[in-house]
Amino acid sequence: MKNILLPTDFSENSWNAIKYAVQFFENLKCNFYLLHIIRSNTIVAHNSPYNLDQNVIEDLYTKPTKLKLNKILNRITELSPNQENHKFYTLTDYGFFIESIRKNVEEKQIDFIVMGTKGASGLEKIILGTNTADVITKVKCNTLAIPENSEFETPKEIAFPTDFSLSHNLQVLQPISDIIQRFASSIRIVHINKNKVDLNNDQKKNKELLDDYFNTLKPSFHYLKNNKVEDAVQCFIESRDINMICMVAKNLNYFQQILFHSKVEKISYHTDIPFLVLHEKN
């Protein structure tokens, strides 16, 4: 039984992620937890911080939130989800966003967080919205990030960018192995070389470890040369018709360049390619 956390702010962007999650986990037994977090600063903005009446909070925030969550449940029912395999629960929490996510991940023993991505506007427009970026970097839980324009498509081709540093335990890759087997996917392990130098001995050994780990899944290795990691990944994705990108959170060199340094308007694949970020468990 998988436990899936679905944070929602009631936007169409978050609904798109919920819809994707229901389809992605269609044939697995899952508990889905729809979570809306009422932030402390929102409550303080409408009430004196020294005079917060619980009944007022209930009327102004909790009851309307529960109604909205129930509307989402009705929308999910219209999708004709697998009623036998899927169970849905609604959660309302108060406080700081990341603290609340961490608390619910621990309490509900969450296996995956699935949430939408939407960049900020104006000059600060980047790949990920602040909430998603914070969850991926600060919460140790596998996170499937769904771009706002993404529609579910069977992940037949999965790209796995790596610098062959393997600062993580190979067991962190188990979720992607499960996905590959479930969807009969192909995994494309991609190394981008900036300086046109050969792999060093450690990288060669780690490449062999990856090859051995994914051996029964028949991985393919691809070597690209480009000064910009994000540009190389984009070219690869477009040429191979990639359906999903998978990364390990510990691999920060690749991770940050691909997700945080580039402007949305320059990286078209981020508008419709979901990406899975894997975390080592404590």
C-alpha cells in the first residue's frame, strides 16, 4: 500500500498534479491524502495575533477549506478512479508550509509527494515555484513534480541525468526501478561533460555500478558535451521523446543547474515533462 501526499492550494495547477497522481498510481493500492495548509501569517493578517478566537478560525478558514477539499473529492470521482485500490482522505493543517509537509510525511508514512510546479512571474521567473522548490530540497521524501501544462502520459522513456559521482546509496533508486518495471519503461542514463574530458576512475566504477544495478532493465548510456547542463538535457529530451526526468536530490551539481538556474522561457521541456526527485530515507 502506497501513501501519497497531495498538497493543494485549490489552484488548477495543483488539481492537474492530483489528476496526474490518480492516473500514475492507477493500478496500485494507495492512500491519497489531500492536504491544504492554512498558513499562520494568513490568519494573523486577518486577526490580531493576540486575539485569535478558535471559533473565528473555524468559521473563516477551517470550514471553507473542508468544503473546497470535498469539492476536489467530487472531481476525483468524476475521473472514474480505481475505487477498489484508491482511498482518499482530506487533511487541513495550520502553520508553516514546510513544517506542515514534514509533519504529515512522518505521521502518514508518506512514500511520495505529488505536487504541481508553477514559476514565479516577472524577473524572478524560474523553473519551480517556491513551494515545490522548498519541498524538493528541504523534505526528505520522494517527490513527483508535475509542471502546470503536463498531462499524464505513460512514462515509456525516462531520462536519468547523472555526473557518476554517486554520493547516494544505490537503494535510493528503488522507486525508479519499480516505475520502470510497472510501465515497461526504458531508462536513459545521461552524462553531460562540460570540459570534454574522459571519466575518471571513480566515475567509471560508479558507471559500472549503475549498469549492474539496472542490468535487468536494460539501461542505455548517453554522453553529451555541452557547457550548459540544462541545454544538453533539453536537447536530449526533445530528441528522445522523454516522458519523465528522474534525479537524486543529493546530486546537487546537476540538480541545481537543471532546476534552479535557468529561466522558464528558455527551457521548453519544463512546461510539460514531469520530474521525479528521489531522497534517501533517514
